[in-house]
Amino acid sequence: MSTITFSLCKYFLTKTSSDRNNCFYALEKAAQLLAIAKIVIMNTQNSFVSWFRDSSPYIHAHRNKTFVISFGGEAVMADDFDHHVHDFALLSSLGIRLVLVHGIRPQIDQRLSKLKATALFHKHLRITDDLALQCVKEAAGLVRVEIEALLSMGLANSPMAGCGLKVASGNFVTAKPIGVIDGIDYCHTGEVRRIDSIAIHQHLDQNNVVLISPIGYSPSGEIFNLSAEQVATAVSIALKAEKLILLTEQTCCNPDNGEQIRQMTTHEANIFLKEHQNIDDTISLPLKAAIQSCQANIERIHLIDRNIDGALLLELFSRDGIGTLISSTPFEELRPATLNDIAGILELIKPLEQQGILAKRSREKIEMEIADYIIIERDGLIIGCTALHPNIDDHFGAIACLAVHHDYQGSARGTRLLDYVYKKAEQLALKKLYVLSTQTMHWFIERGFLAIDINELPIPLKVIYKPERNSKIFIKAIE
């Protein structure tokens, strides 16, 4: 560094005053840019560290779990398909048991086009005649080999370095012909009859990635062309997989407003399909597969836009994900608290206690009063809570410990908690609700609470009032 400084000094001495000023100005700007670059690098590093730490609960939760991932032939043809393969390898290295089900629809169409043959469909299903079946066999073989080749990469300068994945394929799917529907003979188009789950589990137990093509075989040796979505659904059900993940060609959005649908129950998904019967197959088929899987007790089905780089990792290792989650029960639930929720409640309210927004509560106190608590749980995380401490004899209640996680504020969750409190108060025949607040007074005022003096507090509440906190007191009548 001293040599560089000496050289700069010699350089400046050879320049005029004006040139030196310009040089100093340039150096000053360069120093500012360097400082900004350092801040950006530090923020990037901090973001990575924070994300990696936040992802650790999911890494633990997903280990040794079975995930079935389905993707279309369009994904295989895309230039960035190797990114998906890298993500598959990463999931496997984290201990996730992977079954991959690929599609071949565009590959079949390409071969038919070269043969100047027309692709035939009826009710969104391909009619697989003898010529189309030959194209199906060629496409399935080629795509399977291409995927196996990518999964076998191990170059030192690639994300697959040292991976050593083993891929298993085979005749895991027994199929039968669809037959004739509406007078249309589907020829070699079939449907899943049985999945050899035992054989698949044996390969998974050996830490192999199982790769399944959308073709099936009959006991008599016939070959049938199958829907990739149907195969993925049947495989996930047969394996009792923890997740079915469908990589779609577009984001699942509401056609009425263009907004992404982040989560749906199976009931909501059925209503959605009835209301939007003309929705594209790239969304309707995965949704139907998700509904069928949920009804067969697969807990979580994820629809993820495969065009988003890293979408698979963002969906599986972040709290809110990036895709559309389909489940039988709501992803976010408001319910009475149990003893198992105490740790989550303490974690939620600790920052607010440190800021003086909430009065400090011991674990023992919460445990004794757990029946009074109400929580909002989102995928295992408690993101909101409150408590209603009732005085049945005097027909009043005290609202306490109302808190919403800072990442989930601004979406009326506090109001949802309060509405639940109102209903519970009515069931208990309470006439008045009291609340003490130091920093959220206006929030309660906006919801109909009136300020009162400490002398108007019932004696049981007046006894526990802490003058050092100087909390403001509010009341609301329950009609």
C-alpha cells in the first residue's frame, strides 16, 4: 500500500493544480463508490446468513421426507433446465428422498410434426394411435437419458461437483387402456392401474433418485401413454409422500385480477375450477392433480412456476414461499392455544416485551393461563396471539398480550384476533372488555374502545395495575 501511495504522490507532483483537483475529485468519487460497494457486499452477506439461518428449520423438517416433483417436457427443453437439475441435486444432498416425474408432450408433438402427422386430442387427452405411440417411446427414452445425464454430472467447476447422484428408472407403473369414451377410441392412451411402491421405496432407501417417465406397462406387455400429472399424483399417493411439487409453465393467478394465488384449500380450488372453466391446461391440470392428492391425504401440494430461477428452493426453504400451496386445511389457522404453543408465544412476544410495548410474562404465568390465549399459526409458526382473561362473576374480561409478528403486520390479523375475542366474550356472557396499552392506544380507539380513568377499573384489575408502566386504560361494551 505504501508503494502505491508514494507513486500517487509522485504522479500528483507532475500535474498542474487544476489536474490535481480533478484527480482528487475522481479519487473521492471512487472512494465513495468503494464504500457503497462494501455496504452492498456486507448487506448481501448478511442477507445470505440470515436466509441460511432461517432455512435451517426447513432443512431439519424435510430431511428423510419423500417429495414427488413433476415437470413437463417444456421444462426439459428450456435452456435453464440445468438449474432445476442443480436444485434437485441440492435437495437430495440435504437428505430429501426424491422421485422425479417428467413429461414429454412437446417432444411427442415435435416428432409427429416431422412425420407430418396431426396430434389428436379429445377432452385434453392425447389419442395415441400406433404412429403416436412410436413417438411416445422415442420421446420418453430420449428425455429420460438426457435427465439421467444431467443428474450424473460432477464437474469440479459446477454445482454438481462431488454430488455422485445415482438415478433409478424402471417399470414402476402398471397401466390399463382408457378405452372408448364418447365414441372416441383412445388407442394406446392409458391410465394408472398400480404403482410398485415397494420397488420405489427400495431405491429411495439406497439414496437413489427415482426417475419415472409418463408411460406404463400392462401385464400382457402393452405400452401406454400416460398423463405426467396423473402419474405424479398416483406415485405420491402410493408412496404416501409428504409433498407433491408440480413445476408449472406459469404462475397460478386469479384471471379476474391477475394476482397470484398464494394458497387454497381443496374446497377453494374446486370452486376456482368451476368458476374458471376456460382456464389454461397448464394451471387446471396441476390443480386437479393437487385436489386428488389432497383428498388422498397428501398434506402439501405446491404449484411452482418453473420459469422463476430458484423457485423450488424459495418455496421449500422460506416461510412464505413463492408458489401456490394447496392443502386440505388452511395454511394459516386462528385457534385456541395449547401447552405446545407456549414456546412460540414466548418467542413472538419477547421483542415487544423488550421494547416495553407488552408487560413481561413468565413461562409459568402463560402456562397457568394458556386456556385464555388465542393464536394465529402459519405453517407451524405462531405469528399472532392475544389473551382474554374473563371474570365470569362480574361479567367483564381483560384483553392482554395482543401481538402480531412484524413480518405479518398490515393484513388485518390483529383485527381477526380481536373479532375472535368478541365472539368468545359473547359466549361467556361478558358485558365489558378492558384493555391496558402504552403504545397502541389509537389502534384500540379506532376499534371503538373508550379511554377511562384508573378509578373506573374493576377492583381485580385495579389491584394488578402497575403505575410504573403508566398504561392507558380503555373499555368497550359488548352488546
